[in-house]
Amino acid sequence: MDNKPSPQLKEEKKVGIGAYIALIFAIVIFSGVFYQMPEARKWLSAFDFTTLIGKFGVIGDSKSNYIGSGGLSARAAFLFALSLIPSVMLAMGLIEVLAHYGALRAAQVLMTPLLKPLLGLPGFTALAMITDLQSTDGGAALTRGMYDSGQLSKKGLVTMSAWQYAGAGCVNNYYAIVSALFFLFVCPVWIPMLIIFVLKFVGGMFTRFVLSTVYKKDFENE
């Protein structure tokens, strides 16, 4: 087995309707469904993770926030790391609340039949994957939390990292940057997004295969 779910998740196989509602709410928040809504439905963006994170304002008449521009080395890295704290804290806080209402248990039941054969991962890791679609730092923080708590093995951690690294934050980046080129597309705009999503699984599956063959001895004790 690639991963062993925690005893708590293993025991709580029965989930109620409230847990599924919490899972749906988590998917809505972290998937980017309500990202950049039309003006008529702009209020729905209040349920979007990127909108909730917001952005830093600028200082004075400059175009830079408190991080400034032209920073170098350890000082610049420190300020950049500091700027990630709000999104990480928000992601962790939301997941804790949603987990309290059963979102992780619902994800375990629904997503394990899909994630286990493809990536060898338990279903509750789906929330970290969903978070990664918009926030690379939020998804990474949740993954690290699962590993530190013993819910995720080292092999699972590497597989998850491979899945997240390929096209990290794809929803946010795609609609924030690539949207400027949408008028040049000769196919529906959702098709490239779908390809990116599928290739994330291809990368994760390839990594799992390499870990199970070439580096098999490194994970014999798991």
C-alpha cells in the first residue's frame, strides 16, 4: 500500500449529508468556480479563495506594495515568504472548519476509488489538490500538514508534490494571464485547462511508477 489512512478517517466511513455539503463548499471555494465572475454575478466571487485572500495595497504613489521592488538575496526571500502567510493561514483555517463538518470524511469516501488506483493516494488528499488549483502555497501547506500528522507517507508526499508542481495554481494563472490571449484560441477556452488538469495526473502517475520501480528500495519500510 502506498498510504495508510489515519485511524480516525478509517473508522468514520459513514458520512451524513452535512459532510457532503461541506465538501461541495470546499470544492466551490478552492476550485476557482467563482473566480472572475461577470459583473452581474460579481457577488459570487466572495466565495472564491483568491478573492478572499485579496491583495496588498501600494505604498504612496509607487506601484509596489510593502515588498517593494529590486530586492535581493535573503532579505527579498524573507519578505516574499512573509507575503505567503495570509493565504496559508486562510487555507489552513478553512480546511480545519470544513474538516470539522466532515469534508475530509466525504472526500475520503468519494475520492479514494479514483485517487487510489491512479496515484496511490487516499481520498482526503483531494482537498489539498483542489486547493493547489488556485493557491500553490495553500496546497503545499495542506500537504505538509498531512505528512507531519502521519496521514501521508513519504512516497505519497513525493507523488502529491509531483501532481502539484505540474501546472501549479493553474486556474488562477490560466484565467489571470492566459485570458489575454483567449481571442486567439481556435478551441473552447476550457479545453487547454482540461489538458493541463489531465497532465497533472499523468505527471503524478509517472512519478508513482518511478518510485515503485527505480526507487522501490527507498520505500520498503513504509
